[in-house]
Amino acid sequence: MDTSLQEILDAWRAEQAQAPAEGAGVRYVIESAAPPARLSDAVDGLLGLRFELAPLFEDADDGLPFLRLDIPGLRRPDRADLFEVAAALRAATGAVTVEPDVGSGYYQQSAPPEHGNESINWTFWCWAKELPQDADWALKRIRAPQAWQYSKDKGRPSGGQDVLVFQPDTGVVPTHTALPAGIANDPRSANFVEPGQKPIDPLRSGMNKAHGTGTGSTVIGVNSMRGAAPAARLIPVRCIETVAVFDQSPVAQAIDHARRQGAHVITMSLGGVPSRALHAAVKKAVEQNVIVLAAAGNCVGEVVWPARYAETIALGGTNDQDKPWRGSCRGESVAVSAPGEFVQRADGNDTAQPPARVSGGQGTSFATALTAGVAALWLAHHGRASVLQQLPAGRSLQQNFRALLRDSASKPAGFDHQRYGAGIVDAFELLQRPPIAVGAPEAAVTGMSEERSLRELLEAAFGEVGAEAAAPALNDPQHHVELACIALDRLQLRAGPQGATESPKPPAMSPQLRRAIGGGLIDGPQP
């Protein structure tokens, strides 16, 4: 064992010895088909720490070979240390990959001026300040009311009736009057932050709390506001404490749980870095004809994961002038855009009893939630079972819906299709189209491969020369999460006002990644 690894583990052992048996800790995901007992012996021999090893996903027969390794009693260590231990665990277990939950902070959430001092929010520059004249503009812009009426006129189920929309997020404030009564009591819901408890957001974390309440109401809001699909059934899955801190494995668990519980739509207004388990869960859901939507991200420029995966439908954000919302992430991965600036949503921070306040939220979170509602309208109108029966052989429901969503989107003059997708979601136009896309829509895996997607992110952050320096590590999936972190670090710095004045520092990286790159830094000329 090299000196640096020994020092890390000695420090972890000392910290764990002083910590309670339960509580905060570190999680790794081991990708391996080996017997858990053999893996446990290898882990124990390396770490010399208390740990728990168990399947990541609930059904081990689903062909998803991932186990979670939980090490309690540790504060989140330095990121380079996390990856150095991951490399050692991989070598000890013979796993395909070992990836840590890194708690990335690349998905910024808004801090409305009335709730915070912009001077302490480094992303103040990316949030709009001028309110639109019509508070309900977003719902009207996607023509949801016309879509509701169209379904009624045709004698079809309206408003997303009977469609199950699962929402991995922070959970909900179930007493808010804009949410249906009993929303947290659905037996199909789940909580992967406090296992065994209801998916109730305790409002502990984050500058802008109650994120899941706001985005959920944008899908199915009732009473004091209108959601895009008020007759759909929203099923909350608590898997994060705040969208500002993204751990990959509980989100992967939430996606897999939703699929097994019969989700028709999965809406993810969150994002961060990739993981093999996260990608596997997304692919499994799409293969089983779940419509999977994800937010492109906010304030870092380039699309984050899981939206960056080719299998998802990634949403950018627009404003009431049909221009891009100023903070929207963008790029080839964006399929289509939807309103993301001052979108009506339940304000879960309301301290009244019961809370009822509604205000405008910003971000691709709300573009995604609106589009999830549109997916519910479409499924209800045409009948999911009927659409599945009509699908051509080899075409998934996701492919078909994505093609129709893009084709039916409104296309304002001058719209930047290269960076913000095919146009702006139009629910009314979508419902009027035949339910099966004409011709051969996109391939089963639409867009870029994972390696190419990561390389393009590196090029955006470090230029072509810098990305070329990282090329040796791209061939090994063990390095993908860390490379994504390094690229997004640089993009996050450059996106803010200080990016123009501060000289970028050499990227921090683990010794194992530095060795894979051959000792060189990713420090090519800035684009």
C-alpha cells in the first residue's frame, strides 16, 4: 500500500473511532458480479473500517450488478482522497468500477431576491429580475389549457388522468394547498435519504428549500395554481436533501424504484456528475418504456447528468419572450426547451398553516416539470397501452415521444436550435399529431456516446489540447466521474463574474488519475 493511501485510511480509521456508529458517512458503488461475501472480505482486508455492503438496487435479478458500500462515521473527505480509495477498492475487489458519491454542487438553485442577499450568491448573475406581466405565462406558452380542452372535446382523458409521474427530488411539503391531499402517503412513494420514512421534505437544507414541492406543483398543482397535468398522479421519491448537493447513487435508486413501481413518466429536476449505476438505471427505465425527463442544469453552461445521457430527454429553459433563460445550460444534448423563468410554483418556504403561497420559480427544473406534465397529457389523451401496441418493432416509447415532442415544438424566429433544442414545447400541437412518429425517428441511443460526451465537456472546459491530455483516462470508465468533476469545476468558475478576473488554478485530481494521464495536468489553452 502506497504512503498516500495509507495516510488516508489511517485518518479515516481515527475519525471513525471517534464517531457514533451511525450518522454521516461515505458511500461507494461497486460494479461487480462477484459474490458479495468475497467482495466483503476484500473490502475488509483493505479498509480496516466499519462498513456495510448491500445491493444498490432492490431486485438483484434485474441484471444491474451494483452494490453499495457504506462507511459510517466519516465527514465527506477531500474529493481526491475519495477517488484514491476508490481506485484501491477496485484493485482489491477486481470490480469493473468503484465510484464514490461525490456530493457535487454543479446544479445551482435560485435564490429569489426576497429570500436572500444576492451579494453572497455567486450565481446571482444568472437569475432574471424582471417579472413577466402575466404570472401564468408559462402554462399558456406551452398551450396546456388548449390541450386540456382538446382532449375533452375529443372525449379523451384530459389533464393527464391516471398517468403516474414519479419525481426523484427532495420530497414534498404535503400540507401545501397547491398539492393534492395525501400526496406523501402513496404506497409507491419512497425515501432514500431517511429509509423507511415518508417522502416528506423536512426543510433542513439549502438556500432555496422545498425544491420538490415547487417542481411537483408545476406538474400537478391544484387549488391556488394550475399544474401542467392537474389530473395526473405525482408520486414523490425523496433521494436528495437539496438539488445543490447531488449524490449519484440514491438518485439511481430512485429511478430504479420508480420503474419497478410502474412509473409512466420520471421527471428529474436535478443534476450533477455521471455514474455507471445512474446510467444503468436510466437505460433500464427507457427499455421498459418509461418516459424519462431531466433538467439540462443551471448556471454552469454545459448540460449536466443525467440530462447529458443520450437516453434521457434533456430540457433547456426559456423566458416569456421566447428567448433562452439566461441561466439555462445548453448544448447538443438538449432535446427541446420549455419555460424556465418565473414559472408559477408552490412556495414550500411559506410558514403559514397550511402553506398556500405561490410565486415564480426559475431554472430548468421548472422547464422539466412542465414537460413532464405535457408527457402525462399525451399519454392520457392517446392511451399508453394503445401507443405501445402501435409502436414499430425496435422503437421505444421514449424514442417515439422525443421525436414527436421535437417535431411539434414551436420554432420562434432566430431560435438557437443548436444549443437549446428543436424549439419550445407545445402541448396543444403535440396532442393533435398522430401518436406514432412518422418515419424512423432517432436511434435507440440518441446522440453522443458517453465517452464522446465527456470528451466534449472536457473540450468546453479546457480546450482541445487540454482534452487531448485527458484522452488516456477516457478509455477507462473508472476515471469518468472524476474527469466530469474536474471539467465542471472549471466551467463553474468560468461561468461566474469572477471567471473573467481570476486565473484558473490547475485542477485538483487524485494521484490515480494523474498517473493515468501520465503526470500531465489538464491545462490546455482556454476556449
